[in-house]
Amino acid sequence: MSFKSVNDILGVIEKQAKWQEQPFQQVCQFWAEVVGSAIAAQTQPLSIQRDVLRVATSSAAWAQNLTFSRQTLLLKLNQKLSTPLVDLRFATAGWQRQPQKEQPQATILANQHPSYLGDVNERRGAKVVNQDVNQVFDNWAKTRQRRSQNLPLCPQCECPTPPGELQRWGVCGFCSVKQLPKNI
């Protein structure tokens, strides 16, 4: 029994993987490189059937223009493929816009919001048990009043307003919404 090194075994596996790689997968890997970024943005390889690559285009004009230059593209593609293609077919059928990769939205921390009042939740973890609705409302009203005692007043409605809202909009959040155009 002969022992082979791990590198030898990995080399054999890598060669087998390339040998078993499908031509369509190969086309998809280097499509943008072969056709260029402008064409790649307007096209999408769909399938290979009987050695003919079907490509969806964003418009009939793109399909027609690419049909005229298909021989040049076919030569470039066949230089990179292990199994050569016979022809290229362009059509708008099957075109779907590639979904745009969503940009991750910046996370805004609570203390960065214009309405942030500081650490005002001093009783956040405390559970209140056996209170009726009137007691809960009274506690809420007292807490609101205590929080708003030191806040500046909105110049428009004269309600206590977080300083961040006044800096950002010049008025409280409610008054700023009232000033928005109605057709939005």
C-alpha cells in the first residue's frame, strides 16, 4: 500500500472537480470578463442546450446588437470553455432584473435619535402587579410630567420638546410632521 501526500490527493480532487464542472457554470463565472461590464449589466446567461448558449437581454435592441457580434463573442467564450459552444442566441425572453444588493442600513442607536431624553427609564425592570387601569394611567402621567419638567418648549405649540428635535427641526416632532407637504 502506497501513501500519498495530502497535496497529491487534493490536486487529484481539484482536477476532478474542474473536469466535472458544467459548461454553463463556467460561462456564468467568466461572462462579465468576456463580454465586458456594460454588456454584462444588460444580459444574463440562461442555459446551454445542444451546445447553444441562450442569453436573456434587457431589450430587443440589445438582443439585435449582440446577435450581430455573436461570432466574436463565441470565439472569446470558446477560448475559456473546456467544451466549445456552437452558437449564441439572444432574446428578451427570460430577462429578469438582477435584484440589487441592499445596502445595509446604518444602525441608529437610541441615544442618537433626536427625541432621546437620556436614561429616563429608571424603573424599566420593575414589574407592577395588581394595578387597575386608573393606577397605571396615573403612574404614566406622573412619569411623563416628571420627564418633561426640564425640557424646552416647542416655539409653535409650547409643548415640552426634546432638545434634539428642536435642533433638528426647530419645532417638536409633531409640529414638524404637520409642516410636511400633503402630497407625500
